[in-house]
Amino acid sequence: MFAVYAQEPNADSPLDALVVGERPEPEVPGGWVRVHVKAASLNMHDLWTLRGVGIKPDQFPMILGCDGAGTLDDGSEVVIHSVINAPGWQGDDTLDPKRTLLTEKHQGTFADQVVVPARNVVPKPAALSFAEAATMGTAWLTAYRMLFVKSGLRPGQTMLVQGASGGVSTALVQLGRAAGFRVWVTGRTEEKRALATGLGAHQAFEPGARLPERVDAVFETVGKATWSHSVKSLKPGGIIVVSGSTSGPDANAELQRVFFLQLRVTGSTMGTRDELADLLAYLDLTGVRPQIGAELTFSEAPQGFRAMLDGETAGKIVFTR
């Protein structure tokens, strides 16, 4: 079958490990289902896989793609939940110590077919296109959990999103605006800031800019480059919700400010199957739709990977048939 995959890890030149070609069709174990992929979206996790981060060398070749949408053998339209739990796990999907994401142990969604446990497919609302649904499983689910499960924010309060144009960031802007928060963002270029305000951000600032006032919560996916600004931007008692560190994880913790102002820092990773179902229902009810920055065919995948590697994103990059 057609697939976009990592032939081997390449830490220094990840795109050299990217192959567009053929892979064997998957077998379907008991309790699993086959999804005929209609669309799948690109995530930073796919670049990490190409670099060999979070995956053992003997797992290659690995078909890339953490999330997607498609049809079951019976024609049912579904969205894929990317977190694969250990058999018998009970409780929050994200707290399972033996959990994996697609592409870490099991082959991913950038292919004609992917197999996943039966519980890992969620019905797709008819109002969502396959391309829109394909952005939900990683970026939008991450944003939904950060905002509605982890932050504790109330409508009317102020949130700051560090980084204006990535998949999680644009999702946070759209979800936050629809939920009644005052949404501020930072962005490196005028174009990225304009994108955020077009999606609903009330104000957009240059990175590190002094804000008009301190905020109730900061949403961090950037890490080292923005961390000091995040800490300094919080009201006493405010919270930073962290789900990534694309610029590096080794920031100065600024512990004096943390303890003196009683700031809170909480991590957030992906989300649960139930949260994905709630997210899909939320979009169905509100009419909110993801910002798709580029929609490419699967054969054009290298173009999408290059754009993500260079930081030239304006929302989600989606591959479709």
C-alpha cells in the first residue's frame, strides 16, 4: 500500500529519512479495526520520529502520522484517537505508564490503511470534513485538554498563547474565543500575528513584549525561548499550562518568582478518548472549525514536512487523498 514513512532515524537531517513509497498492508489483530485513511495531519511529533526521538531503532521503518480520519470496512466515518493504551488499562488514557502514540510502536496514519484498537475510533460528525476531522486527534485534543481540563480558567478571564501560528496555538485561540475568554497571543511576524487575530485573538504582541496587564493563564508550547516571558506575564496565583517545548526544554525555572507569587505550572499531554468525543461534539455544536494552513496530497508530504521544519506554518498541515 502507499505510505509516507521514516526509513531510519536521522537526528541531523530528518528529511533525508523521509520516504514516499510502498509498505506492506497491515494485519488486523483481534479487537482492532482497519481504518481506510481519507485525511491525516502533520505534527511536530512526526519530525521527532524522523530524528529518532521517542522510538527505538528496531521500530524502523515506521509509517508516520499520529492522527487522521477515514472509514471503517463497513463505511462508518471515524476520527482516530492516537493514544494506544496497554491492554486492560483503566483510568485516564494519558496516565498509563505503558501508553504509546501511533508511530512510536504501532504504524501511523500516513498510508492507505492503519489499524488501531477498536476503542481508538470515534464517530466523525457529519458536519466535519475529513480534512477538518484529521486535525483533531493531536493538536486540537491537546489544546482542548490544556484549556478546559487543566487550566481552571473561567469565561471572562485572560489567557496568553505563546506562538501564534502552530496547530495547538491556533486551536487554543479558536477554542478560547468561542468559550468566552479574552485571548492574547505572541507571534514572531506580522503575518503570524494577523493570522491569530483573524482567528479570534483579541490582541497580538511581539515575543517578549510588555503586556497591558498580567494574565490569568499562559499556554506554553514553545519552551526556552518564551518561558521567562510566560512567568513574568502571570498574575499572582496564575497558571502556566505546558504541552511542549519546541525551542528547547532547558529554560531557567525562575523559582523565586514562582514561589513568591504562588504561580502554578502544570503539564498536559494529549487527551483521553472521552475528551476527543467531547471536543468533536463541541465543534459540532458551535460551528468552530480548525484553521488548515495547507492541504496537500500524500505524495506532496515532503513539501509539508519542509514547511514545518522551517517554521512556515499558518495552522494545520493536512494530507488528503
